[in-house]
Amino acid sequence: QVQFVESGGGSVHPGGSLTLSCTASGSILSIGSMGWYRQAPGHQREYVARISPTGDQTMYADSAQGRFAIFRDNAKNTVYLELTNLKPEDTAVYYCNEAPVRTNYWGQGTQVTVSS
């Protein structure tokens, strides 16, 4: 089981930016498509973005379109999520995983808090 370690979260004001990282213990190229997900307090975990194995195709949830960017570095086994123009409703714990998710394994996530 490949494990994921997410990092880069923090507390920012509305309009701020963060770049999240997710480093895998094994090859993400062998996993294939990767995704970012988030879970806000009192809500179910939801899909945010996904990226194809070679990084040439990306897809975003409507809430992320135009503000977030997903990219990957297969040589470093790392997936990134750049967050810009953050809003209070983006407050959540952010996770990475394969896309689609086919197991119950999740890393510890990284907390993003957006408040004034």
C-alpha cells in the first residue's frame, strides 16, 4: 500500500494563496491518475481536482475551476495543488489519493483555514 503525506496547509485571509504537496511512498506513475479531495467540518469528503498519469490532462470541480491548479512531478512522486483566491468556504482538510479512489486508505491530510 502506497502511503501519502500531505503538507503545505495553513491559515490565510480571503484572497490568499497556498500550495499543497502530497508525497507518496512509492511510484505515483504506477498508480496512474491522482486527485485532491477535501473534507470540511460536518461535510463529507469531496473531490477537488484530478490529473492524468503524465500530467497532460487535468479536471476540476466547479468550486475549484479557475482558482486551483493541480500538477505533478513523477520523478519526485509528488502531486501539488496550487490554491489561489481562497474563500472561507475552502476551509477544509485536504487529501490526495488515486483518482478514482478504490481503497479506504487516506493520509492524514493538511488543514487549510481561510478566515478574516
